[in-house]
Amino acid sequence: MITLLCRIFIRDAGEYQNPKVRRMYGILCSIVGIVLNIVLFGIKCFAGAVTGSVAIMADAFNNLSDAGSSIITLIGFKFAGMKPDREHPFGHARFEYVSGLIVALSIILMGFELGRSSVEKIFNPQPMEAGLAAIFILVISILVKLYMVSYNSRIGKKISSSAMRATAADSLSDVVATTVVLADMGIMYFAGVNVDGYCGAMVALFILWAGYQTAKETVSPLLGGKPDAELIEQIHGIVLGHQGIVGIHDVIVHDYGPGRMMLSLHVEVPGDENIFKLHELVEHIEDDLNEILNCESVIHMDPIETKNEVVVAMREKISELVSRLDSSLSIHDFRMVTGDSRVNVIFDVVAPQEFNMTDEELRKEIEGQILQEYPNHYAVIKVEKAYV
């Protein structure tokens, strides 16, 4: 169904990274989610009223909250498509993350409320009737939710939407929760044992877990989370694929929301090349990054010695020395200044954010190691933190 709707309502449906196409996918999937969840809410309310099951009624209101969540997601996609303005020059694409966070909070609130009512049912159980009609309704609900998991996962992956992936995870937790309710009905129907309150509590735990996962998915980019390793690998491949680039470092990904990514990075280039030729090369790389990754990029050039055998050999030796200290360390921007009585080796060291030494401790350790292994070689080191 969703594939047919996409073909009907979305022009250029195959251009998944096109901001307009991406937004239309999000809006359409949100509308389908609203409709399906409201239908499920009505069916389960009827089944819950007939059987007197708090677990079914809880599951029904969970579907209603899912419909509300889809409305919030719909609003998020709508506002995310607003054009940049004077107050927000980087656009409004983070609205998608904000809408996901609101969804997460509403899911968590629903989970707490369900947990409270379920605990009351455990201590004060109420009569419940389990019929084949109610069981059939729950089976249909599971199948519908599995379908929602399928299309939200598939389209969320294609348009790189954390909000849709979170919706898929929420639908999957609903499948598990409804399965628990179905087990509750089955136990009551075949064994005559009322475990309604306990099953309601289990559903509440699943809802809380779904809320936590949704919050985690949306808060991370708002706080400036680490970019995907696949994206960094792709950036390295594009940049180093150009002849004349010796190395790449200081890659920083600025995420202003889906379709609003900015990159800044440094490239090492041969210091003896024509500056105008190198500038043209860097502009070509920026154009490639912008076109392939749908982003804006800024590249800084760092000239290094590539033909001086003494400098090249010393750079390799010191790189190996630093790696022996810790394999997570790397160096760049290496230079040598030779005086009458001493040699200054100048370079930057990149350390992970969680490195167990302070910058000053790391600097002194490397300086001491270099002086011990290479007398009269004095290190001038700048310590940087890795952002990827």
C-alpha cells in the first residue's frame, strides 16, 4: 500500500536525498501511521470493553499515543522543510529531531501511567472475559504493526531519518507488547488464570523501553553526537580519491538536521606545488563532497614536505613512536626546522576525547620519548581532540 501511495503522491520518488522528496516521504508515512493507529485504537477499545481487559485497553491507548506521535512527527517534517531565515541561517531541519524527542517523552509518560494502573490491577484483579473475537483482533493488530515496522524501517533507511527509524522501533515494541497481551488472553481462555495486571505491567515496561530508545535516537544529534563511521569513511574516500592529496585530518561534521550537514576538514598537500593549482584541486573536492553527500564543505590546506627524504623518514619514525605509546594516537602537519645545535620537530597529535592523559601530560610524554630516542631533537607539539 505504502509503495503505491508513494508512486501516486511523490514526484521523483527515487531521489531519496532530495530534501523535498525526503520531506514528502516523511509526511506521507506519518499520515498513514496516524490512520492505521486510530483504526487499531478503535478496534482495541471495542475488544477491551467487551472483555474488560486492562491490558487490551492499555494497548489501545498506546496505539492512540502512537497516532499522536505520528502527528508530532508530521509537524516536525513540515517545519523542518522551512527555508533558512535571518534568525536561523542554517535552516530548521532539526525540527525533525525535536519532534522525535517530544514523541519519546509522550511514550515515556504513557508507560508510567500504564505501569501505575497495572500495579493496581495486580493487587485488585478485575474479572476479564477472553473470547476468540478479541484474540483475533489482537492478531490482526500484530500484523498491522509488523507492516508499519516494515515500511518505516525501509523508508527511514532510504531517506536517513532517525525519526522514522525511531517510529519503526516503537512499532516493533508494540508488536512485542501486543503479543504479551495476546498471551494474557490465551492463558485466560485456555487455563482460566487472570494475569491481566502482570501482562499490563510487562506492556508498560516495553513502552518505557521504546520511549528511552526513541529519546536516545533523537537527543544524540541535538547534542552533537559522533557521526556515523560509514559517513566518515565515505568522506575519506572522496577526498583521498583525488590525486595530489597526501592526507586528511581534523574532520568535523556539523549536523543542523537531515539535509543540512556542513563539513570542515584539513587536507595535507605537497608544499612545493603551485598554490593556484592546489586551490583549484580543493575546490573540486568541495564540489564533489557537496554533490555526493548533499552538504556544504570547507577545506583548509596544510602544506607538507613530500620530497625531502630526511623529513619524510623522520615523520614516519615519530609517527611510529607515537603509535607505540597508544595505537589511538596519530600525528599530522609534520615539519622540521634544523638549527646549528638542535632540530625542532613540529607537529600536531590527535587523541580520542576519552584519552586517559591530560593534554599537558601527553605532550610531555611524547617530548621525553622523542628526546630520549633522538637526541638534540626537540618536539613542538599541539594536542588536538578527535571529533570523529
